[in-house]
Amino acid sequence: MYTDIKPILKKIMSEKGVTYRALGQKIGISESGVKKFFQADDCSLSRLEQIAAVLETDVLNLLAQAKEGTELQEIEIDPKTQRQLEKHPQLIHLYWLLLVEEMSPDEILNRYGISKSALYKGLSELDRLKLIFWKVGDRISVIGERPFVVKPSGPLVKYWIRQFSDSILGDFEQSDAPNEDLLLTQRFLYLKKQSIKDLKRRLEELVRDFGEISLKEKRLGKGRTTGVRLHVSYAVGSVVSDLSKLKSST
């Protein structure tokens, strides 16, 4: 978290002529401590705010400067890899936990109660398919950065849609939010081809905007965030499939 901000901090330090030693004196740590901060994979928000204040900036401004790396990107899994995954649905689920829910191997073990050997076999297969990089110490790098969308193409599309639809219903049924706060909206629209294109374009713009907001809010780490799913599709046929049990009330 915040790793893309560190090069910006170094640039500001260089422009202002602030050395590691001078920065350390301002925030109360040694010069070696400052160097470790810049070399580490992660850092605390409080430390980042301290350094930003010394450099006469703030975290939000730094995130804005790092915006170039926050563009919503499409992740497309090639058809050959999709066919491999299609044969082993559990690999799809494992990839989802790593990619979307950003769970660590230990978190997956604790939540789902699977054996370590089974998990390692799955990680090894995802690594072989080049969907993840499995590093020493069970550190996982997932192909693709957040925020992202999975491009709907290939043999896995219908599988993703079925899983997605079931999850939407499950989330709705399990939600304990009051009715006025439920984030479930269904609208049935009749649109011409050009209007559908306009709707698609505007939704993509909306998702991109909120994708960038999502990344910033996650990086700031202040307050609780909630996962949101968005699904729009063509309506083929009716949602009503059977009226055979309808009885006359008279």
C-alpha cells in the first residue's frame, strides 16, 4: 500500500533539497530508519502523513499525483488459460479470492478450512498459468493492478455470470441493512441501439471514476469500506418462467 507514492516523495525531497538525515530529524527517526521506510513494501498512514507534512503536502495530493497508476484497466484471460480454468472451477474461486478480495494464503486457510497442501497445489497451478507470481514466504503478486474490470470474453463468461448472479442474491438475502439503505436496484428498460451504446459508455465512465475513488479510499485506510458489485445485461425473455400453478380466485 502507498508504494507508488514513495517515488513522488523522493522527487519532492530532491526538489526541496531535503536529505534522508534532515527528514529523519524532522519526524524523529534515524537516517537509516528513513531509508528503511523507502525500501519497505508497505508503510503506515501516520508515518506517511508525517513525511508529507514536512514536505509541505498531504496524502490526498500525493494520491492525486499518483493518479496515472490508478486508471481502471481491463484484465483479459486468454482463451487457452480459460479452458484450463474451466476444467477446475475451484481454481477460479481461488483466483477470485486473491485478485478481487485480496486475501492472503493464511486468510484463505483460516476462513475456508482447507489443507495447506491443497492450497499450495492451487497456488502452484495459478502460478504455472501465469495468473499469479508465488514468491518466497507465501507472498503473492496477482497479475493486474487495482482497480480493474474483467473483460467479458471467452469460455468462462457464462460461468462468471452464474457465479455473479448467485452472489448478488446471496448478498441481498444476508444483508442486515435497513430497506432504505439496501444497494439493490432493478430496472427494466426498452432502449434503441444507440441509447444502449450511450448507456454502456456512461456506465463505463462511472465505473472508472468510482474505481479511482475506490483505490484512493482503500489506500488511505481510514474508515470501513464496503464491496459493491455492478451488473448490467440485455434482457432476453421474461423473468417470469411459469404460470401453470396460477389459480383463479373466483
